[in-house]
Amino acid sequence: MRTLYILLVLMLVSLNSYGDESAAEKIARAESAAHPAITRQATIMDVDGKMLRKGSNGWVCMPGIMPGDNHPMCNDAVWGKLMNAIGTKSDFKTDRIGISYMLQGDALVSNANPLATDINNGDVWVQEGPHIMIVVPKEMLKGLSDDPFNGGPYVMWKDTPYAHIMLPIHTDK
């Protein structure tokens, strides 16, 4: 019980410290998600949907995906539609390529289901480092591995409408 209490306090402190962050700090973190040629002119949205900066190039960058999350992401319009579909648990289908950058990495997520929250559910869970995500018409994913440990690109959320290619970018030299 004491451990649960300590974890709860740590989570609340983390969420509160996130709330104290300035708009400039959030913008800087959001800009770290992709190449500056994209982020300089991108719209920056906070995790609560508040616009921190109006952009002009069609890209939307966020300092994180939800409160307390420090994994920034930059999405083109197609990827934005995919994120909206996940958030509303609605169907998603595309007839074109969509790109999302997460050059600061991501949180631990299920490779099978974007809505999974139980790390003991039997799914393979992945905490990817810097990567690019590419959504394509689903028929184009045939033949690609869904093994996140294969040493290269793989399909995440394969059996869902939100299937996409994960392209790890290893920055080790």
C-alpha cells in the first residue's frame, strides 16, 4: 500500500511540474520532434489542444501526446487524421502516405493495439528511440515484418485500422 501511495504522489508531482512548464519550453520540446526545416514553420499545439504557435506549412507538432508525456511528435495532415481516429476510437483508412516524426523517442506502447494499457496483456511492448512513422494504404504493408526487434522497419498495430510502418533511427555512432 505504501508503494502505491508513493507512486501516486510521484505521478501527481510529475503532472503538476508539467503544468508549470512555460509555453516557450513546450514549443522548444515540440520543435525537437522533427527536422528544423519542418518545425520552424509548424503549428505547435499543446497536449490539451491549445495552440501555442500558428504555423504555415501544414505540420502540427506537440510537446507530448497527453499530460505528463514528454515525447514530442510532429504530424502531417494524414497522420493527424490517424491520431484523431485513434482518439475517437473510429475507423481510419488512407489512400496516401502520412508521416510522423518522433525524434526524441516514444513511451512504452503495445505493438499490437494502440488502446492497450495493461503491459501484462500478452502483447509485445516497445519503447522505441528516435523514429519516423509512416502510414500507407494498408495493402502496401503486405510482406513487412511486425517484429519490432528485427533490426529495421516493422509494422506496428498490424491488425488494426491504424497499422503503420515504424522506421527506427539509430543515432549511435
